[in-house]
Amino acid sequence: MLLRQTAVALATAAALAAAGTSTASAASAPPPGNPPATNCLPTAHTLKKDAPGYYDKAPELGTAFWFFMQSGTGTLPFAPATLAELKRNNIKVEAVCPVGPLKDGKGVWTPVGSIGYSNINFVNGRIWYPGGWKFTNTKTGRSHKVDGFWLHDFPFISKASANVYIDDSPVPHEIELAHYDTLEFYTDLINPRENQGEFTVGPKDWKFKLSEQYSKELRETVGADIKPGTHVITLEINASVFPGKQLPLKPGMEKDESARK
């Protein structure tokens, strides 16, 4: 049964990714559809080849075929171990546009879909997203920021990586953030359900486990001591075949629409 579900998910994903192009957005001009939160930090996202700090970029226009669905929302709540360590170290969490914060620091949310957000590049097998999140130790002032992240390598998707800034300066490498079970991902990829009055599809319980590299950098910069292999964040996607749908987040994970302090 598991293999049959996986085969169906793979076939469906391939069919959905067969046509259409996507436009990537600049920080000052987000694409139509799901707009970013009003209280996220500005992104350095750009398609310019010589932009500092970007070691992997959104695919060029004409190569960024839309992946999975036209529009939607991904909810990324932190796992209990992550929340506990952030609280213990007095770490402030901020979102980087077009990623937005969840209420009460529970995590972040991101627009998904082909309308300028999740671009799949079949040249290098990466599914690319602009924006990200920033952790700041409020006692020391040190920070670790993700701005531009991707899942790879399609179709054998098993990990997530990112462009990174430490203390707001770009570092000369991309970092592997987390890894996950590819079979579990494809088994849960096309998961139809009704969510707060909207029909949506997408994974419901996609667990990300911390990489050794990200664990080391978080410990050295902001003091968060989270062991490699720890479940740190969960992704639930609510997606639609229609463009411009602002679909509901995971119940109980409301957006924080208050002004950023």
C-alpha cells in the first residue's frame, strides 16, 4: 500500500509540474497571490548573478517551471524541543519576506505555489523559495539568518539548504539546514482534505530533522544547543490548483499581523 501511494504521488507531482513558468520576485515588488506578512524583515532576494551572499538563486525566468500547485500556504511550526531552546536562550524569531511569522513566536509561514514563490529548477534539481527567518540572541545581539532556501534534489528530495547571514553578514557557503525521509514525503505529498471551508492538498506532517552543520552554527552564534537529528520543525502545506488563493494556515497557527517592533 505504501509503494502504491508513493507511485500515485510521484505521478501526480510530475503531471502538475509539466507546464507553465513562474516569475521570481524582488523584495520591493512581491508577485501577485499570497502577499507577505506586513511585519517581516526585508529580503535580499534577487536574480542578479553578482548579488553578495547568494550562493544559490531562484531559477532564471524560462527555467523555473511551476511545481506541485498554483498557490497556497505552508505552515512551519517549531517542534517543542526547538521552542524550549529558543526560550531558554532568549532568542527572538523574525521572518524574512515573503515568509511571515506565526503568532506568539510559534514558527513561520510561507507562500507556496507557482505564482513567483516555489520555483523548481530541473537543471540542478532544486525547489527554491525566497525569504526565510532570523534568530537573534537578545542578550548578546548575535544573529543567524536564512534568506533564500531550497529543497533538493528533485526527484529524490531528501534535504533542505539555504543562503545564510551571520550577524547580518553573508557567509561564503550554502548550509544544509535539515534532512527528512523522502518516502514519507512522497507518500504524504498529495493529501486532499477540507480545511476551514477550503479544499486543499499537500503534506500534513512533514518532519524536518536538524543537520549537523546548522546545529553547529546555531550553537556558535546564538547559543541554541539543539542536537543534530532532532526534529526541529514540521511543514503542513495547503495548496490549490487555482492562482492567488490565500489558503488557511494549519488550525491554531494564526499569522502575527501586529506591527514589527
